[in-house]
Amino acid sequence: LLTNACNLRCGYCIARDLPGPAMTEEVGRKAVDLFVHLAKGAKSLEVTFTGGEPLLEFPLVQNLTEYAKERACAAAMDVRFVLKTNGTILNQAIVSYMRDHCSRVVVSIDGTPKAHDATRKNIGGRGSHQVVRRNLLRLLHEGVSCVASMTILPSLCRAVLQNVRYLHGLGIDQID
């Protein structure tokens, strides 16, 4: 959990209510050291970067990735990285990082524009579907392994199948 900060204001989010500032690199390194220690004897280690929106702390993601690779190598372990994101922040450096380092990227998208925009709003109160869809398609086009993370609220239960079909039509073959 790199940060509780987020550039969205989703109606059901609990991350913004969690205490504490963004993780420091020192704390992140200690967390990696702990993971490696606890996994002693294992052949692999999976590190998941989450938040709030972890891409608000992208330099920290990069630094901890390199540190975790060094520590895992020294412990004779393979290391995989997962990044969970709301899908709104993307540039070429982030796309390259994801393609080169992430075994998968989990993008929060609730389905159709209507379903997604019902609760996943930006700071100004506007829906975020258009930018998330565009970025998700870019990641898929760039060969980044993506999983959709769909939040199902009681108000959206009747549209689950429609939303799953929509995401599948975008090229998503795994939905959490």
C-alpha cells in the first residue's frame, strides 16, 4: 500500500479513510526485506503495488522494483510484480515499466461507461470511463498483461453479465 492518495473520488472507496502519508522508500525497502525473509526457501516472490493510486508514487514503484529484484536474486528467488491502478495515469515511461516489469496490471474498470461512471468519478465529479478505457486499450496494444477489477454494487447487480461482456469485448479475458 504505497499511498492512500488518489486522483479519483469513487463513492465506495475506503483507501482515502485510511491513516498515514505515502510510504517512504525506507519503509518500502524494509517491507521488501521482510517479504524476502518470510519467503525463505521459496522459489518465487510476488510483490503487489497498490493504493489509493500507486502511480501517484511512480518513482517509488520503480525504486522498489529494482530493490526487490536485487533482494530476490540474492535469495535465489524469481520475483514478479503486480500493479493495481485505477487506469487514469499513463505515459510512455509507465507503459514501458509495466511491459518490462509487471507480470500483470490490474485495472479498475466496472464495465460499460454507465456502470463505471456511476461511482468512479474524478475530483471534479466527472466520470473516468473514457480515459480508463483508452488507457486499458493502450496497455493491451502494448502487450501488457491486464486484468480488469470490477466492483459490483447492489445497484449494478442486474448489469453484471452486460458489464462482463463489455469488458470481454475490449479484449479482457480475466476479470476479478
